[in-house]
Amino acid sequence: MAEGYKQEFSNLVEIVAKLRSAEGCPWDKKQTHGSLREFLLEESYEVLDALDEEDTQKLRQELGDLLLQIILHAQIAAEYNEFKLEDELKDINSKLIRRHPHIFGNTRVKSAEEVSHNWEAIKKEERHPEASILESVPRQMPALAYSQDIQRRVAQIGFDWENIDGVIDKLVEEVQEFKQTESQPERVDEFGDILFTLVNVARRMGVDPETSLRQANRKFFKRFAYMEKLCRERGITIGQLSFDDQNALWKEAKKNVK
């Protein structure tokens, strides 16, 4: 790492320590691991937003904000003698070396898929013998991302469809079951099965469902905002239009907003 990187990282650590000191900022001093949860999540989503927009300047800023959250948690942990920042760094450094024996050891690999398989094998050795391979997946993750992660993990040990056709057939089956539901609890259950299978389709096709849905949401937002703009310009109220007129506006928005 270049000296400039080391200096700026040290500066950030010292700034955060100062903010948390007796002479520091009242807001920063009152924060705890628990109170910072929402900010950690918010900053993570803002990083994702910058990635979706492919805005490198915004990404640079948002990664800095996310790094601040990490350093804040490390500072709080140090103050309560839970662990130190250097412990964090040692842990991740050791883990990266341990899980990349093809780089730092004598293991030979031929593909990214083989690397992924070895990674899971090494993680298995690290787990308690009776622990599930799914236990380390954070349950607080967004449901689509959680579904994708647990499906990916079981697929790596061979619990998977032979080909995409089997998954598509399963999706058709789940839609049929949803159409036959008669109660709300049944609808909730069967709709969950549809979403779970759709995530499986996405995984097999190399599509990240969270990213795909965020893009669809953003596209809908822009197109609906365009419809609202047209309505203002034409002196009409979208809610008072017939379905056919609303649909015509939507088609106009689709044509002009990609």
C-alpha cells in the first residue's frame, strides 16, 4: 500500500477517535453498535445505488461513507475492550490467505467455479461439524438476496437442477398452484414459492435478482414521473383518466424513457 493510502487511513481513524473522545462531537459520542445499524444499512444501499447508476464519483463518496461506519464500529468496540481495529484487519487478512490456497499456497485451480467450490470446502472445515452450511447467511438480508445466497450455497454441493429446463417447469408448476389457491395464507405461501423459483431461474441465468428488480423499480419510477410531467403539461389529472387513457400515457412514457 502506498504511503499516501496509509496516511489517509490513519487520519480517518484518528478523526473518528477524536469525534468519540470526551472533547468530541455530542452526536458521535452517543452512538452505539445498535444505534448505527440503520446508518450502516443506509450507506450500503447508497453504494449499491451508485453501482447501479455506474457513477464512479458517487461510488467514491459512498464507499467513503460506508468506510466511516466500519471505523465507527471499530472505535466503539475498542472503547469497550471488545476488539481492536488491528484485530479486524488481522482476521480478514488471515481469512483471505486461508481461503485462497491457489494464490498463497500450492493448490492449483483451472476456473472460477473451482475456486468457488474450494472456498466452500474450506468454509466447511471452519464450521462446527453439526452446523448447517446455511447458518452463516445473514437472515437480515433482503429476501431476494437471501434466497439467492442460500440457493447458490446448496448448489455448490450438488443440490441443484440438472439444467434450466427443470427450473422453468417448476416455475410453471408453482404458478399453477398459485392459481388454485383459495385462501390468503395459501396465496402467501404459494407466491413465496413462485418468487423462490424465480430466484433460482435468475441464478441459473447469471442474473442478480436484487439488481434486476432495482433496475425495474428505477425504470418504473422514471416512466411514471414522465407520465406525471405530461399530465401537468396537458392540464389533466392522471387519477381521473380512464384505464385506456392511462395505458396510452404509459406507452408514450415507455417510448421516451428507457
